[in-house]
Amino acid sequence: MSQLSINTNVPSVVSQFNLQRNSDKLNNTLESISTGLRIRSAKDGPADLISGETLRLELTSINSAIQNNQRANNFAATAEASLREIGSLLDEIEGILVNSANEGVLSQEELEANQASVDQAVLSINRIASSTRFANRSVLDGSFGFELSGVNRFDQAGTLSDVNVRLANFNSSGDAISVDVNLTATASQATVTLNNGGTASVDSTIEIIGNSGAVTLNIGAGQSVDDAVNAFTDATGVSSSNGILTSVEFGSNAFVNVNNVVGALLTNSEASAVGTNVEGTINGQEFEGDGLRATLATTNLQLELSFQESVTTTGDVGSFSIESGGALFQLGAEINLAQQVNIGLESFLASSLGSVSVDEDGNALNRTLSSIVTGGENSILAGSASIAQDIVAESQRQVTTTQGFLGSIQRNTIETNLNSLSVAFENITAARSTIVDVNFAQATAELTQQQILLQANVSTAAIANSNPQTLLQLLG
């Protein structure tokens, strides 16, 4: 039996304790409902706090990575849009060149007007290349190209005529990337050899078909085919020396077909040949050959090399280093090589579009777009519309291949990475929510319960506090 006492009110103490405890629970529930959080400090759940903060850190890095991808996508889109405009201007120049080749019906004034139009188009290309900017940095003037050592982009003296590095991921120390080139086969032209060194023994007629077109030639007895064939090289893409018909182009797409219509310039009624592509490796990886061009695409290195026509040796033909440069994109949530991509954009100024090669005597041949303007060696007024057309074609190839590269980066790297990051962000957000967020339905139910308990505790505390007064009635 408990002792009745007026000095120590034990029931009141118990009631006050329960009242305080329920009041604390009620306040905690109210705080959870008002903040929406179940874990607000370490005392609410130490392990859950650690898990929640770890996931929040991951969400912060993923969110930044998503923003990085969006910005990288905008960068690529900006460059691609400007390249599209440059491509349109090259199309315009192509039309002007074809029109200018119709010299028989054009006056000198019309040719000069066409040349002026070409000059303006080239000027516009230079303006676009120099003024395209992103985040206040020039995009297409070569600022985002790679710094090379051991080779120039237009290397007139070595084995390479052009070097275009599109992607190079440096290691964490930023060490230079060595590029070693080994050839197992050089590119060749298609050749067909005529009888008698190309000198017709009787009146002859042959049809020559090349990459550029076809022509039928009549060769008188005792005459050589060389002059006749070479007069139509632009039309056929085939030249002749001592009766050896050779395609202008190199590679497996280059061909020469000859039909012996009349005469004995061929033993059989027809003969045909195709060229071969350059073959070999870059850094031990087999590259894809296309005529004189070699393309390598690996995870950390993508580049295109163009070889001089004079290269006839195989084996180790050269090496160079990629020292620095490019546009580095941090696409993943972790800062490491696997989650970065470093792309290069060469200059698209007229002086960089096209190519520079050497002739048989080792003299440099300027085949850049800047050479087709007034005063240039390949301008319309210089009578070089055909060469100018080849320059425009090569310039267009450079522009479109870069557009394709940027498009592949956008579609296959940036957009897929964005999708993956978005899914990860969604899933981690849901996981963190289950740990730190309050279950609102459960919390409101607890609130109702605690409100009822609090009211009961207030009532019982009042009764307990009145017990000593009741005992005083025993005094009479």
C-alpha cells in the first residue's frame, strides 16, 4: 500500500513526467510535420543521418553533372549551327564556280562579279569562324584545337599532309599523348596499262571511265593517247603517262575503266582497276583507311591523318605528341578520366580549310580556301575554277565531318549521359526521401494520438495536484 503524504506528491511527479514526455513527443511531431523531415539532427537517427547526408552529397554532384552536360550540349549546338552556316556558304561558292566554268557565254564583267561573290562568301566564312563564341571564348578559330609537337597540321615536309585531332583524353597528370604511326600498306591509285606504251598501231577508239566521268577518244595511228587523255583529266579523273592510265584519286573508291571500241590499245575488249587504301596502325590500334586518310576512333583518342601522295614506304613512318588543348567537358559526377571528354575543334578560317600538299618536285601547293579569292592562285580570274572546286569539296568534307563528330558527341555521349544522370538523380532522391522525409499520414495520426494523450495528462496532473488538499480534510 502506498503512503499517503502531503509533503511529497508522487502521483503529481509521475503525471508531470508523463505530461513532459508527451509534450516533447507532440513538439517533435509538430516539427516533423512543419519541416517535412523525419531526420533533422543526429539524435533523430545517427545511422539514417549519415546515409541521408551521403546521398545528399551524391545528389549535389549529380545535379552539377547534369548542368555540365546541358552546357556541353549547348556548346556543341553553338559550334554545329555555325558550321552549318559555313557549309551553306560553301554550297553557294560551289554554284558560283560551276557557273563561272561556263566561260563561253560569260563576259569578263560577269566573271569579275562571280569572283566578287566568292570573295564575299569567303569573307563571311572568316567572320563566322572568328566571331562564333561561347562563354566569351572563340569556338571555331582554332582556340579549342590541340597543341601538337613533332608535326604541323599542314606538314609539307613530312609524311603527313594534314593532322586533325578530334578527341584526346589526357591522364590526371596532363601528360602528353604520344602518337606513333606504322604503315603496313600505302595508298595507291588505280592504273591500267595500254599496249605499245599507249601508241596506237592503227586508228583506235577507246572509252575511258573514271571517278569524274567518261569520255570517248579517237586516236590516230602512230599517235600517243597521253595528250588526248590528259586533255580530259578534269572530266574523267584519269591522267596518262607513257600509256599508263592513272586515276587522280587514291584508294579503293578510285577506279579506271577502259573499253577498247576500235583498235589494239588493249589486249582484251576492256580493262579495269581500282586503287587501294592506306593500311596500318596508330599506337598499335588498326586504323580505318580511306585513300590517303587514316581515321582512328578509340575511347581516349580520335583523330584523322592525311598522308602525302609521295609516301611509298611502310613501317614506322613517324610520330608526334599531343601536348595540350581541346575543350574539356566534365560529364560525370566523379572527377576522373572515365567521366570526362576532351574534344578538339580546329580552325575553320579560310586559311585552314582545304589542304596543303606538295607536287612531284617537292614544291608546296596551296589548296586552302583562302587561295580562291581575288589575287589567289586558284581564283576564278586565275582560270582555276576546277582546282577551286576541289578545294571547296575538301573544305565541305572537313566541315561536314566535324558536324558529324559533334552530332555523335551530342547524341551518343552527352544525351545518353544526361538520361542516365536524370534516372540516377530520380532514384537517389527517392532513396533519400525514404530515409529522411516524414511519413505525413503516419505523422498526422501520431499528432492526433499525442494531442489526446496530452489532454489526458493535463487532466490527471490536475487530479494528482489536488490530492494533498483532499488529505487536509482529515484534520476536520
